[in-house]
Amino acid sequence: MARALYIHWPFCAKKCPYCDFNSHVRDLVDVAAWRDALLADMRHEAELAGGEPLHSIFFGGGTPSLMPPALVEALLQKAEALWGFDANIEITLEANPSSVEAANFAALTQTGVNRVSLGVQSLEDDTLQFLGRLHGAQEALDAFETAQQNFDRVSIDLIYARPGQLAEQWTAELSRALALGTDHMSLYQLTIEPNTRFATDVRRGVFTPLDDDPAGDLYALTQKIMNAAGLPAYEISNHAKPGQESRHNLTYWRYQDYCGIGPGAHGRRGGVATERHKKPENYLLAVSEHGHGIKDQRALSMGEQASEALLMGLRLAEGIDLSKLEARFGIPSTDLINADRLALHSDLGLLEYDSGRITVTPSGMPLLDALLGEIVADALVTA
């Protein structure tokens, strides 16, 4: 049933001021306790969602590159024993580009990890300092080189639309990143998330976020540069050479089943939504008492599943085939979308609707959230 597995490692050396992910700083981490808990949580998921070999595993966080390679190896060995691996399985691990973590890259390769996602975030030292990162630009470049020597595939993350950022600055930085030769890049606009230090800084007037219009111009510039470089967007913030797309993330966006283990991890399996306890200590306690870390699980209605599939799928450049959704969830396409709004936004050039397939145009992508709220049928979630 589930063909993808997400493993969340919740610990970081430092909490970044823009981050609202489930990450925690702890002076001491009991690796043996975490090994036992994650293995137990994994066994629980395999009992409910086994049957097909895994085609993707993703270690996210937090900072998974802080995990001892022996722990990564133990988790991968158990996953293979429980599910089996597809011959071309993609095993991704998120990593910070520090020299300490890069020193583990060779050992991580031996565990079976074949793809790494490097949180570079910027190639400018002053920007890295502003973003609260622990590495410098040269350290990031060195880590990238080490990663390329060890892993089959290397992706890098960058953050743009930063306060005061100019088009020529972003063009130069993005061109430097492209010159490294990676086949996949995740390019995220800086957003001020609630309950982060940046949200407090903005409220106190420490800095002013970039306005929407210049941020939109930088988004358009990004698409132009990446298209010219042969790494078009296959999802609103993710760019890849053809064939180098993240298979794991495509699992989410194509609304396929996946199991999620570890603190705060979400999953979708057999029409059931799962959520793990977020706080590491609560997660460990739950596993010790129940054999799994689940905080909440509930069956989703067909309408809720169809709505989620639409909301996820329209992030992709390939869009959504309504006839396939209709067949999958048993809901007529006329009940999936607001036809009047679809026609309106198609006329405006924000959407394309051809032979039953809806795609968001490059002009529509910066307005994606608003478009989704307009065209997904209001009554769908109650179906």
C-alpha cells in the first residue's frame, strides 16, 4: 500500500530564526532510545501499510545529518526487511553544509543514502548570518563538493526575496549556484512564519520584509533564469533537470500513500491521516506506552481526499487530470471544481484547462494559494 517512508529527526544544533518546522535543540540526545523508538514506530506502520516495496525514503528534520550513520543504517536495514526496496529506490537525507556533518557523508553513502538535500540557503556570508545559519559560504561550497563526490544526486536549497534584495544580487547568486552543476534546486521565498524569531523581529521593527511586488518580480526572474539553465520548475519552488525530480516529494504532490514516523511526522495511508506527537519527549513516551508515536489518526472522507489531491496536484507543472480524480474518488468532476471560477481564471491566463487536465500557468503560480481557494469546490470536503 504505502510505497514511501518519511523519517523525522527533530534535533538541530541551533533553531533558525525563520524556521517553523518541528525542530528542537537538546544538550543531550539518547541515540539508543531514539533507535528503539523509531524502529518500533516503523514496525507499527509496516503492519498497517505493508505489501509493496518502498520506492522512496526521506530523512527530514530537524537536521538528519546530525544522526550517527550507524542509526541511519539500522533504520534502513529494518525498512528493507519490513517492506523491501524497489530496485531504483531513492533514499534522501537532508543535511546542513557544515564541515562536521560533511565529514559523515562517506559513511552515510555506505548506509544506502543515495541523494542528499543541502540546506545551503545562501552563498553570501552576510545573508547567512542574517538567516542565523552556522555555516559560511565557503564552508557550503566545500560541503557541496564533498557531497558530489559521495552521493549520486545532490540538491541544494536557497532562500530569496530577502529584505532589500535586488534583482542583480539574486541573479549573481543564483548563477553561482547553477555553476556548481547540481541537477535539482529548491528555491524558497522568505516568508515570515508565526511563532518564529523573525515574526518577533518584524513586529519590533528590526527589519521589514520585502514587499509583494518586488518579491513577485524576483519569482518571475527565477523562472526565467532556471528555464534558461535547463532546470524548469516542476513544482512551485522546486526545479530540476528532466528525470532528476525528487521522487519522494512527487509522492506527496501526486497524493500517493506514504508512512511518516518520528516526532511530528504526518502520513497518508489507505485514506487515513496520521500525525505523530511533536515534542520529542512526548513522542518517546507514546512509543514506550503504545508501540507507536501516533497522536491522532482519522479516516478521511472521499471529499477530503479529493480536495487534498487537488490542492497538492495543482502545485505541479503537470497539473491534475480530473478524469483520474473522478475515477479514484468516485466524485463527478463537476463536484470537484468550481466551473465558473475555472473559466474565469482560464480567460485571465492564470489557468489552463485542456482535455480534462487543469494546470496553473507561470503567471498563475505566484497566486497559487488564492487560485486554489477559488477553484476547488466549496462543498468538496463534505462529500
